[in-house]
Amino acid sequence: MGFLDINNVTKSYGAVEVLHKVDIQVEEGEFLVLVGPSGCGKSTLLNMIAGLEGISSGEIAIKDRVVNNVTPSKRNIAMVFQSYALYPNMTVGQNITFGLEMQGTPKAERDKAMAEVASLLQIENLLARKPGQLSGGQRQRVAMGRALVRDPDVFLFDEPLSNLDAKLRVDMRTEIKKLHQKLGTTIVYVTHDQIEAMTLSTRIAVMYDGYVQQLGTPKEIYDTPANIFVATFMGSPAMNVLPAKLVEMNGAIHAEVGSGDGEKHLRIENAPEAYRSYIGKSVMLGIRPEAITDPEGADRNSRNIQALTNMVGVTEPAGADTFVTMELAGKDCVARMRADAEAHPGQPFEFAVNMDKAVLFDPQTEERIA
């Protein structure tokens, strides 16, 4: 049992089931991020934890107490909304302590809690202002302060940074991470931004079409995606997924991929036993852009760097990196290189491919071949 248990939970609207048997156990102090595209069911699941949506079947328990029929106010959770949901006619201080006041907390305790939270979030100088006098980032801090002051069992964040500009999002992401590390609170956080998911979480649940596609640490999700959806959704640029054929050459398994000047063969060392049943068959080869680079930028710790000469299509300087697109297996394949790599459009280049980082998927099921 976890601190927050989501057991076999489904959600239906009439005959349409939008969440399908979700099973997630969240430990105390964990930062779980629910990530996925719009309409995947992540906000619906968060609202079910909060008690704002009913549960069609299954159970949700907080600290071993089933809360299916418990009202939101009795669940001891706090929610931070995308829209901040601040009362415009109240000051910042009044917004922060309003929930405590409604619970009948004495004024001295309310003031003490407000002062502690304001200091933690560095908003002491804003307590007398109204929300309309604040920036987006300040309003988000106030919304977080209103949640923190209640000392709940679980914090729920519903895309809290989506209304902020790009730089402020990065700054607030860092603040939320610091806050979690300092307080050790249990957080469930919804976002469609996979960078937020990777940087904030201790574990990620990748959702699509009402199903949890994969639940794991950021490293597990990134390095060993469960299927092609997870592989291409998590990571920027996305993982390259190329049609290939597994062949055996000189006693070793190779991924054979087509290119403009013939077949390329990339050796797979220490191949899992499951790969052998795919020899002679089509597979999908997944490899991250950073695992395809220039020879000087290749991972010195890798035991299996394969050379692949191919024509450069497009180069995109991006400051610290240069992204190079080539055609491989009839698809655009993106490589991430050092900023000063000498790759030029229309010219051949010797790419260094780290096959230690390659993963294979079944082309029919789209599941990773273990």
C-alpha cells in the first residue's frame, strides 16, 4: 500500500469509458507527474483524486482511508489550479488564510502559518496587495501559498505553469522543485509538457487515450520506453523510430536500415534473448538524437559506437548544439552534435551511432522488445 493508492480506477460518461483501470501507488514524499497530450485523461484522474469527479469503479485511498465517497473538503488535499482561482476582492494575505478561516482556525495560528508560508515563497512584501496588482508568477506563488498553509496530506497541481511565459515557467519549475526537496511533500502534478515532467518528477505516469502507457522514473521512461508512443512523446527532439530488419552477420545481430546509397548495418552487442526470435523480421529501431552525433562528441564510455556515413540534409544551429537531419530508412532522422561539428547540407558525413542506447519495438504491437 502506498500513501496514495489508485486501485483499478475507471471513469465513464454514460457508455463511454474515458479512464481504463488505472493502478498507481504513490509513496509519501513522492513527486508523481501525470503527463500526456490533451484529452488523455490526466486532469480527469486528478479531479477524481480531489473528489471533484466521481469514480465509476475502483478505489482511491489516502493514508489507507478509502475516499471514494468523501467530500473534497474532508480529504485533506490541497489543489493548485491552472487559473490560480484567487479571490480578486481579497488581499494576498486573506487569500492565503481564507481556507484556515473557514475551518475555524484561530487568528493567531492563521497569522503564524501565513508568515511562515510567505517567507518560504518570498512573498512577504505582497501580502497587502490584491491579485489584480500581481504578475502571473506572483499569483502562482500565492496560489501555492494558499495550498501550503493548510499542511495537507497530498498536493494536487493542475497544469499550474501553463499560463506563464517560457522564462517564467523555467523559473517557477525550479522553485517548485526546491519546495518539494525542502518540504518532502507528496505531490501529484498534471502537465502536457514533457520537459516539466522529466525535470520535476520522482516518477512519471505517461498517459494516452485513458490508459497509463508507462509508469517509472524519468530515467526509465527516457531510456527504456515501453512503446513507440512513450518513445516519441517523451524527449525533445523526439526519439528517432526507424523501420529496420534484424539480420545475423558474423555471429552478431545487426539492425539493417535502408539509405540512399544502400543498406546500413548497425551491430547490436549483448542483444537480449528476445531479439533472436526477430532475426529475419521487420522491427522498429528507436534511437535518441543525442545517441547519433559526430565522432568527437561520441560517448567515451560506450562500448558500441558504430560509424554510419550518410548525406546531411539540414543543419540547425541551436547554441550549445547543432541538430542535423539526414534521411534514413525513408524517414527524417535527427542527430544532436557539438556546436562546432563540421556537417554541411548536401555533403556526406560520418555519424557516430551509440548502439548501446538503441531500443527495438515490435512493428505490429508497437511495444518494446524486452
